[in-house]
Amino acid sequence: MEARLAELSYSDAMASIEERLRELGLELPAAKAPVANYLGTKRSGDQLFVSARVSELRGEVGSEVSRDEAYAAARETALALLAIIRADIGDLDRILSVDKLLGLVRSASTFTEQPRVVDGASDLLVEVFGDAGRHARTATGVAQLPFGAAVQLEMVLSVR
């Protein structure tokens, strides 16, 4: 896996992030507006705080949802966050680095592989941004998430 990620390094490709997404066969979904009284992103200096987004996948990981299904949901949720970021700042090439990823996994009481689930998002961010996509991370299990979602993600980025 590590060799594949190195092979896909954005910094080596010298392509725009949009070109990189196309190379990877990825398409960002339409950005969804917040569902309550908050912003999708908030900038403070050169940091961009990205509000949490829940996955479209519903259910408890480890009982109703498999680890692999949840991994894919984390990957899709990361793409949804990138769509919100693009809508808010206008250009993904303004991202200097992904600094922090928080992943919450709605987990059965015996499920302990939350880090493997959140790898879906982490792997995607490294594929898209190369070394700039490597980040600090929290991956933890919770009893419930909004709307019964399986996964919830939020990020902190450095932007220009």
C-alpha cells in the first residue's frame, strides 16, 4: 500500500488537484449546505476548519455494516468534504496541507477497528494530495451519530 501511495504522490505529478482527481477517476459530489446554524468551513489565518459531515451510509459498524463498507463510506465522506471546501474557498489548489482528520465511527460494542474504517478517508487524502495529505488523526467509536450515519468526519487544513 505504501508503495502505491508513493506512486500516486500529488507533489510528484505537478498537476492541479482537479487534474489529480480526474487521474484517480474520482468526481466530487455536489456540495451540500449545512443542515443547521453553522458554516461548512471557517477560516482563521491560514487554517481552515471544516465542519463535520456524516456519511450517506447508515447503520452500526460491526453489526449492520461491515468494516469494508464503512471504509468506503469514509472515503466517500472525504470526497464530500472536499466538495464543500471547493465550494467555500473556490479552488482546491489553495490547500497547502491536511493537518488533522477526526473520524467518528458508529460502532457495535465489540467493534474495535475504527482506525481501519477511517483509513478510507486518510488513504484518499494521501492519494489526492501526496505528502501534503498526511495528517494527524483521531479515529474513535461512538454509540450514535446524526441521522444514524455510520461515519462522521471533520478536518483542519492549512490554506493559502
